[in-house]
Amino acid sequence: MIHILRTSVLLLALAACERASAESGGTASLSRGELRGLEGRIVFVSERDSQPEIYSVRPDGRDLRRMTNAASHDYPAAPAPDGSALLTVSVSGEGQDMQERMALLGEDGTARAIGPVSARVRSPSWSPDGRWIAFESDTASFRDLYRMASDGSGLVRLTNNPEGNYEPAVSPDGASIAFVSSRDGDAEVYVMRADGSEPRRLTAFHRDDWGPRWSPDGRRIAFLSNREKMDRVFVVGADGTGLQRLDAAATDSLIIEADPAWSPDGMRLALTVRTREGKARIAVHDLRTGKRAFVSAADVVASMPAWSPDGRHLVYVADRGGDPDLRVVRADGSAGAVIVRSPGPDWLPRWIP
């Protein structure tokens, strides 16, 4: 059983704010009062204790907690819709004996293993009511999709293709699952009913499409594609119509996009925009106007944006000198602050209610 372990390091929001203006690349510093008014918690992975562990922190940097022990190698994957639990993937063994299994990590720090033991378990996705989970596993094949109740009961296989099925994403109404499949030769985006029936192919191109993410209203799906010989974000209707590149006017062949994240109101997408030289910024793309603005600090390599529950702020990973930390920024980029810093990388933030 995994218990919450409080670390000896508690990064105070005031100290973070004092550093932020000097290190934000021109972005103003978020006030201590604004940071303390932010709701929810941020869970993330950190290697501050020599190996990856899950931590939790308030958005102002207070109340830092270690949530997993040194033997578990857990990674945050999917917060429950109400924020009451976190699905992680627990790794045990090494080499050919390595095994993975999902674990349900509760608010009180207890963890319970659920689902099949596999060599690889990935991409758990909750139903909107929190009653069941879809996930990817090689438990009985190269790679297929399954669903089960959130208590681990009622395991059902949803796909059965030797070419592989990946990255399930449950729709906001729980009626459908978007996923990636190589059944037609290369990776394409599909949608099926939540019971695995009636699969429909949404994309068709001779290069790969992957990483489907539903809009909050369930009408559109954002995904990544290298159909232009580099990774870019595209959006398509849930019925397969209206396919378009997110930035239709982009002409710079060096721009590579990653990490698309829908805002809670579905009107914006946050994403990582990078060049082949390694420069990377967090951008917020307004779907109503087609305009995008860079919101991360200009002097860091930024990635992995995640929205606050109210859509007014973002948390992201900022790498300045090879030691990534976590920063919070207003969604318009007008002010930001370092909230988590330590020797050892901090990454994969998720902002939960």
C-alpha cells in the first residue's frame, strides 16, 4: 500500500513569485494573492528523490506531497473526472520480466492494483461518470483496447486486430471511444461505440495520425499527424467531416506541434510549438479567430501544457539549463510564476479539481 509521504522540501509561493519576474523572459509575475486563489491541485512526476515518483502540490506551490514510494515507479496518467482518484501505471521487474499494471491512487494516498498484468499498459481513459475505464494493453495480443469497471471488475475486450490498436479516449458523453489503429496499414484515427461495436475510420492518409483528444462538447477531435512530414495538430469533426490543420495559415516548415490540450470551454487549444533547433513555447490557439499567442516564458524550453479547471490559467514544464520545473501562467500569457523547483526534473503536470 502506498502512503502519502510529505517531503522535507516545501517551496513557498512567495519565494517562487520573487524569482518569477527575473526568470520569466519578460512575463510579469503572478501575485501571491492570485496564486493562492487558484483552485484544485497539480499532480506531476519528479525525479527529485533520484527516481520518478508522483507528487501533488497546490497551484501556488504550497503543500507539496510525495504520493508514491521509491519502489513503485508510478506515473500519473488519468485523473478521475471529479479529481477523487488518479489512475497510474505501476512497473515491476526488469528486462524481459518487466510487468505493468494499473493502480488506482486515492486522495488518502492508498493505492489498489486493478486490471490485467501485462508487459505494457497505456493510455487509461475514464468515462465521464467515473464508473469505467478504457485502456490499451498487450495482455492477450500485440496491442488491443479493453474496458472495465473502475473497481477492476467486468473486463471486456473491445478490439481484436493483429496490427494493433492504441490510445483510447472516451467521449464526453461516454457513448463513444476515439482511438488509433494500424489495421489499414498505417496509424489512423477511428471512433467506435463504447462497447467496441461499429468502428468508423475518421482519417485517411498514407502517413500516421495519432493522439486523439475530444473537445469538451464532443463535437470535434484534435489529433497529431505527420502528413506534412512533420508533427502538426489537426482538428476533425466527430463524424469525420471538416478536417483542417489547426493553424491553416502556417507556412514555416520548421514548426513542429505537440501536446494539444482543449480549454474547458472548448474555444481554445493549448499546445507546444517547437523548431528543429530545440526552441519551444506554449501557445494558445483561439478556434474562433484562428489566432494564437505564445504564453510561456521566452527564455525556457516549454512543453506539456495543462489547463486549470476554470480555464483561466495553465501549468507547463519549463526547462532552463537542463533541469525542468513547473510554472503557472495566465491563459493570455500576461503573468506567470515558478511554482515547483528542485534538483531533478519535474514533468507531466495534470491539474485536477
